[in-house]
Amino acid sequence: MTPPKTLAKTAMEEAVALVHAGKRFLVSAHANPDGDALGSMLATAHGLRALGKEVVIYDRDPAPARLRFLDGAAAVVTKPPAEPFDATFVHDAGDARLLGEHFPPREITGPMVVLDHHGSSRAFGDVVIRDPAASAVGVIVARFLRALGVPLDKPIAEALWCSLVSDTGWFRYSSTDLETLELATDCVRAGAVPWDFARRAEEEWPAGRARLLALVLGTLEVVGERPRRIALLTLTEDMLAQAGAGPELAENFVNYARGIEGVEVGLMLTVARTSVRVSLRSKGAVDVGAVAAQFDGGGHRAAAGCALALPLKAAKARLLAAIGKG
């Protein structure tokens, strides 16, 4: 009698098996972690520790100052670990290059599990749990923790809340679905307090952010005709110096460009010494993830990023041409 075929494990099942088989894990995310990256990797770390596992949280860059009140955020290490792990969990990275230089090698990381929701990506990792329909990586982490049998407690709930509100624009974006809202309810039920998070993360910016915003808004350009009308904002090193601010204080400034009536795409161009970094936001008609991919970047249909090794004027021209064809 022919024995029945053994069904291949799903990526989720493989990740769960790695956790059950191992004792020591590395948890990480893309460099310069934002709220989704930080929240999702903290939630995974808390969940693994709830199972009695040893966990190190590593990122090339520290947690954003405004989010360091989250449990575990201050413990993110920025020096690459030198001791081996049984497996590594990477969050919110559709490309290994986003992890930054000096990311630990294979002999340190062990098998790599990637939890991600980017539609455009360059595959890497041994086990990939990717769902472009997930509103935030925190949604995928919640599924993973559920598969591990880890209940939501307050630290996990607060970390997942950070992930959710960061990537859904506080539940405004089109990616916000029933699963997102049900998870948000579960987080509040487990101890996350929406106003407490909002107050600490969004209502206590340094004054330098307001000064910087005034300078950046002064660069506003609106070009093109509907439905491809584009608004551009520019940030320079001189503006940072004048405002007494760091570049992290310009987070989400690009949304001011997209939020203008009649504008479909908002761009924020940050001028560095040898390149122009670009944040792109769309109201949905233009796939800015596809636009960014033309310049070796990536992201989602409504939010993406890339960099162009060009002077500002030339970078603008290339971007406008690409969006016009999008």
C-alpha cells in the first residue's frame, strides 16, 4: 500500500517549528525602524520571551526617540551580535539591503524568518511569511503569536498598537480592514490605551519639528494637471541646521503634500550630499510602489521610498516623468 503523501509545511508552520526547537533568537527589522518595524519586532520579542526563550533585539539604528517609552524599545542593541542564534526573525523588510550594513552573517543568525507585507520585494530569508494585504506587519505578528499559543498581554498589545496605528495612519488608510480593527480591539482589551500612546508618540514633539515644518512647507510646489497632480516638498541640511532639528523630526511631512486638495501624489525630497532620498505617497490612483521600484526602491501602492544619485533638479525631473507614466 502506498503511504499517503506528507503535506509540505506552510511558512507559518515552519516558523512555529523553529521556535519550538530553539532556545535563543535574534529579532530585528529594517534600519531606521519606524513604528511598524519597531512595534512588530517588539511584539515578537515579547511573545518569544513569554515562551521562555532568550531574545536579543537588534537593529542598525536605535528606536525613534518618540517611541522609546514602549516596553523593550530602549533595549534595542545597535552593535551586531557575535554569538550564534537558533533563528532570526526579521520584520518589515522586503529587501535584505534594508537591514543595513554589518547585519550579522548566516553563522550568527541561523535560519532567517522574514515577516513582511510589502507588495514589491526582493526575496530573501529561509522562511518568508509575507502578506501584502496585511495593513501592518503587526497583523502578521499577531497571527504568528496566535499560532504559537501566546496570549496578548499589555506589552504585546502596546507594541502591536504601535504597529497598527503607524501603518494605517490611525486607521484612516484604505488598508484598514476588519482584521485590523478586530486586532485593535483586542489590543485595547489587553491593556493598550489609545490616548496614552497618542499623547506620548504624537503630542510631545520637540519644538524643532515645528520650526522645520515651517521651512519645509515653504518649499511647496504643485505641478501637473488632474488626475496626475503632484505636490513636492524639499528638505535640505541647511534647513535642519536652521531649525536645530534632526532628520527624524521630518517623519510624515510628506503627508502634508499628499493632503492638498486635487493632489494625487505627494513627494518629500531630502537632499543629501550625494543623493536625494524620496518619500512618495499616493491617494490610490497612482502606484507609487511601482514608481519607486524604477529607482531601485520599493514599498506599497500608496506609500513607498527610493533614492536617486542625482542633483535635486534632475531627481525631480526623473520622478515627475515616472509618475506621469504611472
